[in-house]
Amino acid sequence: MISKADIKRVRALGSKKQREHSGLFVVEGEKLVAEALRSGFEVEAVYYTDDIGEEAMGRISLLSSPSPALAVVRMPAPPSSSEIDALIASRPLCLALDSVRDPGNLGTIVRIADWFGIDAVFASRDTVELYNPKTVQATMGAVFRRKVIYCDLPRVAERFASESMPVYGTFLDGRDIYSETLSPEGLIVMGSESNGIGEDMAQKVTSRLYIPPYPRDSAGSESLNVAIATAVTCALFRK
Amino acid sequence: MISKADIKRVRALGSKKQREHSGLFVVEGEKLVAEALRSGFEVEAVYYTDDIGEEAMGRISLLSSPSPALAVVRMPAPPSSSEIDALIASRPLCLALDSVRDPGNLGTIVRIADWFGIDAVFASRDTVELYNPKTVQATMGAVFRRKVIYCDLPRVAERFASESMPVYGTFLDGRDIYSETLSPEGLIVMGSESNGIGEDMAQKVTSRLYIPPYPRDSAGSESLNVAIATAVTCALFRK
């Protein structure tokens, strides 16, 4: 059973404003709910179709086809500046997302970061919200394992550079990524879907890379999707 | 101006049945429409918001937010068996998709195939339809440059093997893809989102590969999305 008030409370979490106000977000699907429960995140409520019935699940679900389980989860506190200092001092390999706008792309990138052992994902403040239901679902659970840190991205890039770590970015006039020696530490900047890396961040990049098409001189597609480019880049860094 | 009959005709192409019956599909967006016009594909009609008005465009568009241009395009005839013979005789590098179900994944894979110079994409007959609007849009124009051939996939794999070309597939117990010598010709089999490569196709694979996570022994994410895995695989083949 679920009360009318609870139905209203869960449904409200479809809105970004309400998520920010309450500090709560929704995950759906048996696998994701199980991961939430194991994750160390604070789980406020769990609903199963078996308990509340299909109609009620249809009403609280934020997906077009509801799944048999849904959890309401509390967002973790953002890392403190001393935690960020400690992260950078550990000489990590991190991603920096400059204005990524598509929820599915962000979720897929967090999943990629998880697979390839990327220590954290920094995101510009205009990057799409991590707790958007589409983003959360696209992470396939990686949202519980990888930190996404919204911040002043150029400042973070400066921090990496001041610790003598490289700041990578992909550009059409960059050097062939297959021929470069790629460092196990540093920051990899990925640009937005429509505009690539913005001018402010481009100035912070110390190593310009390029994922060439095949054959090298082919016209054809003019770009790769940002999540695809992230995957190829991370795979080559972790080779 | 656009007639009521034309509005009805275009909208009907949102249905797979109607696309198959008419042999027509829809592309939207100025860039994609321009590519359609240059592509050599037969373009039956083009509509611009400037000509027909926003309201009419809203009615014919199959997207949630209509763009300023829409074209109705005729599907090319599927390749004949002698064309497929000639393709295989040219010792190409091709993809084989075994039951890929998500329209966005298929479109993204065609875009990846275009970028990495994959000669053709073979698809099992239960793979999602290429001319689904979501798929077409996700190809970003690659639908006009790369062939997707629906076929009996195990038979195609046999053809590659009988010409002494390798048939690759990724499996959890495969060999580390980073350490393998990858052939510039052959077939790369990618499995479905939920079940991976099916038993029938798994039997045809002559070289089992694995994209390892980082660090190699990490738990974490249990899989990569099929489009992401395709991108990483193609990038390593084209290194």
C-alpha cells in the first residue's frame, strides 16, 4: 500500500526544482534499487509493484514503462574543498565535462568512468543535472560508485596544471591520440554536444588530442557523439 | 503550404508498418535534410517551417521538438546477393549486430561505423528497424553513407570464415583486446543490450575478445552499453 501523499511526494521528484529542494532522487528497476540498497547511500523509501500494485507503480514511476521496483534516495553531500584537495593530491585521472546537456550522455559517461576506473567526473555548473531520472537510469548504477562534482571547471583545470599534471582535450587540430603517450594522471576535458570545448576551458588544455576517422583523410561523419568520444579516449588511456 | 492529405501522409510514417508499406522514411533537421538532398537517395518531399508554418511543422514532425526542416526519403533497395558476394570478396571489415533492440543504440552504431570506416553493418532480422525516426536521427546522417544489411547473421559469419577471415566477438571470458593483434578484415559481432551474443552466433566466433575494466580486477560496472563497446572495439581495430 502507498498513501496518496506518498504518491504525490514521489511524483514531485520528476521536477528538478523539487529534487533540489528535497535533496532526494528516484531510481527505478530491480537491479538499480538493489544497488541503491547496497551502496551506502541513504534510501528513504522502496516501493515494489508486488506490494503497491501496478496502478500505483504506474502513478509514481517517472519512466514511460514502469519497472517492478522504485527507490527514493538521498543525494550525498557534495565533497568539501578539502576532499577535493585530497583527491587532486592523489594524482588521479579525472574527466571534466564542459556543458554536456543531454541527460543520457551524462549518465552514459558516468557508466564509462566507472568501467575505466576514472577517479572522479568534474562538471561545469551548466552541465545537465546528475539526478535527472534519465541520467540516473543511464548510469546503470554507476551513480552510486562515481562522484560527479559540479564546480568552476577552469579553476579545477588550473589546479591540475599547477600540480604538473596534464590537461587533455580533444580538438579537430589536436595530435593523433593513437600516437601520443597518455599519462595515467591528469584531467581529460570533454566538450558539449553542440559546441565542443568552450574557449575558457580550451585555454587551460595543455595537451590537444584528436580521435582520427578511418581512413585518416575521410570526409564522412564530422563528429563523434560526446559519450562515444569519451569512451574511446578513456579506453586508450587505460590500454 | 501543405495539404491535409500530405500532413496525414507524413505523420503516417511514424508507424513502422506504414514505412515498410510505402518504402519511405522521414529525416528531420536542417543538417540531415541537406545531407539527404546531397546523398543520392531519392527525396520525395522537403518541408521547411518558413514555408509551411510552425503549426503545420508541429503536426508532421515525429520529434518531440520539431526542427525547421523535414524530408521524406525513399529507402534504397536492399543489396542483392551478388552485391553482398562482391562486398565479402573485397575482404572488408564489417560489424554484425545480433538482436540490438534500442533505436538510439543502432543509430549511434551506424554513426560509429561511418567514423571508423567500417564497410558495412550486418544486422540480424530481429534487430531494431534502421528507419525508425529515433535511429535515423541518431545516425546524424551516417544513414546516407553506410549500408545496414538485414540478413541471416550466422550464414554471413560462415561466409567470412569460409574466406579465411576472422569472426570476432566480445565475451566475458575473451582475450584482452588491448593485447591482441586485430585484423584489418573480418567480422566483428556485437550482442544485444540484455543478452549479449546469442548462442547461434557465439558458435561462429573464431576470436573471442574482452574489453577489460580498469583496474583489470575491479568489480564495479558489470557491462558497457553496446554502442560504447562497439566504439571502443572499432577504435582499437583502426588504431
